Amino acid sequence: MTDRTVHQRDTRAAGAPPRVSVIMIFLDGEAFIDEAITSVMAQSMQDFELLLCDDGSTDGSTAIARHWASQHPGRVRYLQHEGHANRGMSATRNLGLAAARGEFVAFIDADDVWRPRKLAEQIAVMEAHAELALVGGTVRYWRSWAGGEDVLVPTGHVQNRVVRPPEASLAVYPLGSAPAPCPSDILLRRDAVDAVGGFEEHFTGARQIYEDQGFLAKLYLARPVFFSDAVWLDYRQHPDSWVTTVTRDGRYDEVRRYFLTWFDGHLRRLPDEPPHAVRVAVSRALRPYRRPVAHALLSSPGRLATACHRRLRRLRRALRRRVRGTSGAGG
């Protein structure tokens, strides 16, 4: 293991809470975690703490995280669940949140890499718009590390302006079509995270591909957000990711249905009536799962016409048999 930190002076007063709490969750991330930590420690804005949250790793990533914490006491902390348990991504994010002391919170997964001015530039956006709960940017989908071609993907449906509720709910995936934020890219205001209750810990196993969407769905209803055109994250793409695995195993629709059913229930439990347009969008998204045959027919005019024609022929045959039966009885 290495310690390649770009040493910069921490200007915090002794004992003062950091401006940002950076939460890195990991599970068996030995291959990439050192590079991810280095990218955090090299930030131009040094007023942060780094919480390394272990979700029950069985490889060398635990030792790497403990080494960084021992080398930077007070700045880097190692956290784990009781008994070194594996409890899932959302529970591990909440583990970090419970220990975080910062006014702002940022997440980074152990296989991703931040650009050096990520925190500084995102805080500047937050300071310019005090109402914001979230800032995210354009993401570099990073494939060149393994010989592929990189792609820049702008987050959201519109960039560089404040997006007020419920606009993001309707425009951004999974209810809309615009790309959703990557958890490793966003900066959050801590009071907004607390207000919506943190992350939903029931998104475990295959459902973890929607664990960030459960949190974001709550946030979009509550506070304004901001999607920038700036690039702050190299989002590593590899064949072992949760999304790739669940899609390859044919379980994506199962997981999407779980999310939509949960979100429908969440809307019903809110103390205030949620926006009607969001309720309609959730109902529409659930329709294929609740009435799959009817949805398949209605989504294809040709199939609907064929089904109607077949039904009409069956009715005509039944009517002819009935007429013949009636005629025979009368004779």
C-alpha cells in the first residue's frame, strides 16, 4: 500500500468541525481504493474529513483503509459495522453520516477518482445559492483505464441553473429520461440529508442498483438542486459493477418494480400532498408491472388491433353457434 498524498496545509482551527465530510464506502475494493483516497487527499480545498466506511470487506482493502487512518489521525477515520458485518451500500452510507461532522457531505465510491478542484468548485456553487441541497456535474464515464473509450455524460435535463421541486423528479431518471447523478459526484448540504432521513437501508442485494435513487427521489421533492456542466468525477466503468451484473442476470425489471412500489408508498406516507404530476408519473411507470398484458397491447397499436380482431372473430363464432342452437331447438 502507498501514501501518495499531495501534502497541503490544513487551515482548520484545532477542534473545529470540517466544512465537508467525505464518505467513502467500500466492499472488497483493494484494486482501486488507494487511488480513490489519493484523489480525495489531493483536493485543492483541504477543509474536510475523510470517513472510510467498510461494508465487511474480506480482501486487503480493510488494511489499506486502516493504514490511511493511522497516517492521518484526526483527518481520516476508519469505520465498520458491528462485527465487521456486510449490511449493504445504503446502511454503510448511513454509517458514515452518523459519524460525519461537516456542514456538507460528499460521497465517493472506492473505484472512482475525483478531479482536484471538485470540492472547491462545488462549494462555490452552494455558497452562491443558499437554497440548494445538491450540486452535481457532468461525469466522465471512464473506460480508458481498461483500454476503452471515455464518454462525457451531463447530469440532469438542464445545466447551470437552480432546479426547483418537482422538476427534477419528473425530468431525471428513473421517472424521466435525463441522466441521474452519480453518488460519487454530488455534494450535499447536511441539513437536507437529515431532513429526508438519509438512505433507505432496505435496498440491499440486487436492489442496490436503486439505493441512490431512493435517496435522490426523496431529495428532489424537498429541495432545489443544481446540475453543472463542469467535470469533477472520473466514474470507473468495469464489468463487475452492480448495474452490469443485475442487468446481465435479467433482474433489472424486478428491481425497478421494487423501487417504484416503494416510491409510490413513500408518496402516500408524506405528511403533505405530493405534487400530482409526480403521483401520475409513478403510476404510469408502474403500469407495465401491474397490468403487463394490457400494457403490452396498448403500447403496440398493431398488437392491439390483432387482439381486437381475434376477439371479434371469437365473438362472431360464439354468436353463430348460439343462433344455430336456438334454431335447432325451435324445429
